[in-house]
Amino acid sequence: MLKKTSTARIILHIDMNSFYASVESALNPELRGKPLAIAGNVEERRGIVVTSSYEARAKGVKTTMPVWEAKKYCPELIVMPPSFDKYRKASQEMFDLLFEYTDLVEPISIDEGFMDITDIGMKSSPVQIAKEIQQRLHKEQHLPCSIGIAPNKFLAKMASDMKKPLGITILRKRELPEKLWPLPIEEMHGVGKKTMQKFHQIKVYTIGDLAEKDEKVVKLHLGRNGEKLWQRSRGIDDRDVDPDAASEFKSVGTSTTLPQNLLRIEQASNVLRDLSESLEQRLKRKNVMGYTIQLTIRYADRKTITRSHTLMNPVYKKEDILTVAHQLFKDHWNEEPVRLLGIAATQVIEKENATLQLDLFSYKEHRKDERLFDTLNDIHKRYGNRSIRKGIEKKGDKKHGNEGEIE
């Protein structure tokens, strides 16, 4: 039982199930109950599956699977291109519904967010509130979701992953030994492939292994991130649900006033390259990524314009930032002398909350990245960790847990 004290919290994590496919089915009733995949380059066999309905998953279709392979498992698979305007609209409607219950709602991506229902949860059953939200989303928007209920954000996030689709799972601190600790360490939120490998080196294979490990040993091998993960494995997470954390106005930026007015695009390229590198370092220090890159141009007459481009995937690398910023400059510079240039990343999100939505139109490039990652791993094993590492981390499907009641 969650104690009803001034310090106890009741946190919900709302996680929409197969969101893109669910939105398409909600808008087109003929798709409901059928195996559906959202993929890039639908007409080309090299397209990849970004998400799929649970009917498709039951036939063996998986995220990042090439379309041609998905159709081998499920010949009747319906494949559609993405429509992000639809998904953003559905996301806004979903969050509008959540805000009807409390102002303490923190969106962390297009299809998931936290709610702090401590105040209303002390007056009504938290399970009943979760059921009502789930039923309303399903009835009013035809969108399924899973909900985790816990005393903090980390445990609520883990709980929502334990039963999909349409699950409601409670994870109390006293239940950690039976519900959380038996899970493989790679199923812990915040643990990617590289972190998993580091844990394996110190014989941590389950979340329970981490909870029982000496904190100093974990911190020695994994630094501050290891210390944070050790605390969370023991159910410790004091982070507030912050409605402003995901505000699209939150940004990280950098700018420079030029010693001489800029007159040629070649000059701009050099300045933008330096700014992109500086912005990458700032994003790394804050451990965040941005969905939108914004360019500021101030002319010699002090007239200032800002232009931006929103990406499908959040970015932090200087190469990605520079590509967008340079294109924005080419598209919007009026060829007048420039006094100041600035680049900012907006719609910022913590790295651990960012989900890689594979570039729908760059499947070959991602496959190259995967092969490069494997090759570098082999080199590191043989010659040591001196090379630059590049890779893709993805979360596995969670299949553990059950629905409970708060007594």
C-alpha cells in the first residue's frame, strides 16, 4: 500500500501502444484489427518498419525489420508511409485529455508522459483514475495505452512497460525483489548496449545484481551515471514531474558577434561549423538532444531573423546540427552583410528519454552504422578502446509484470 502521507507520491506513466499504427487505425476503421506497419520507402524493398500493430507483431513483424522481411513473416501486411502531422495532432489531443486531470503532466515524447496524481490520488483510487484515463483514450480517440503506477518516475516508467497493450501495472517499492530485480539489466530504463556491456564486466546481469552491488564499485566503473542507475535499481528517484521540462520553448544555444561583417557564404560555413561544434558540447554537458534546430541571423542594420527546421529524430552531433543550420542559412540569407550568427537546439529532451525513430528514408545508412558498430566492437576487443565508437541503442520489448491493485 502506498502510504498516504505528505511525502508519498503517486506517479503515472502513460505510454501509448504502437502509436503511429494506432493513429492510422483510429482514423481509418477499415485498418482496425489488421496487421499494419508504418515504414519508409513503402514502394521500395529496402524500407524499414518503424512501428507495427500488435496484429502484425503477433505474426513476427518487428521494429527496424526490412519491409521485404516483414512480408515474409506476414504476407497480408498492410504497409503505410508515416504522416507526422496526424501523429502530432493525436499527441496534442492525448495530452489535452491528461491535463484535464492535473496540471502536473510532463510530456517526454510524442507518445508518452508522466502525471503526478498525488493530490487526486489520495481522494480517489489511483487504479480507478488510470482505468478511466485508459478507457477514455480508447473510447474518445480509439488509441490504446499502457499505464504504470508507482511512487516515482523511474518505477512508473518500468511498470508501464510490463504489460502491453492496454496494461495497468502497479510497482510498489516492496515489490521490487519479485517484479523488478529478476529482469535482465538491459531491460532497465537508461541502460543501453554500451552500459549493459560495462555492467557485464562487473558481473551485473540483472537489475537485482545491480541493487545488491556495492555502490562504490558501480560508481568506480560507470561514473555518475552508474551511481544514478544503482539508486534507481533500489527504487530511489526524487525527480519531480515537471510540466515545463518538455516545453518547446526550452532550448540550448550559442551565438557569436562577428569581428567583421560576413559577406560570403564560405565565411558563413566556417562560422556555422564552429557554432555547431560548440552547441554539440553544450548539449553533451546537459545530456540532452533537440528535435528542432534554429538559426539566428542578425544583419548589419540590426534586423534579426530566426528560422528553424524540426527533425523526425532528436540530434546532438555537430554534423547533424551543421547540415540543418547550413541549409537554413542558404535558404534564408538575403545576401546582406551579417553581424551575428546563432544556432540553438529547441524542443529539448533528455537523452535517456529520446527514442531513436530510425530515419525512414536512410535504411542503408543505418545498416552501415550497425555493421560499423559491430566491426569497431571487434577491434576494441582485440586492440583496446582507442577508436571512436558509433552505434545504435534500442530498447527491447518488455514482457514481464502483471496488473495489481493498491490496497
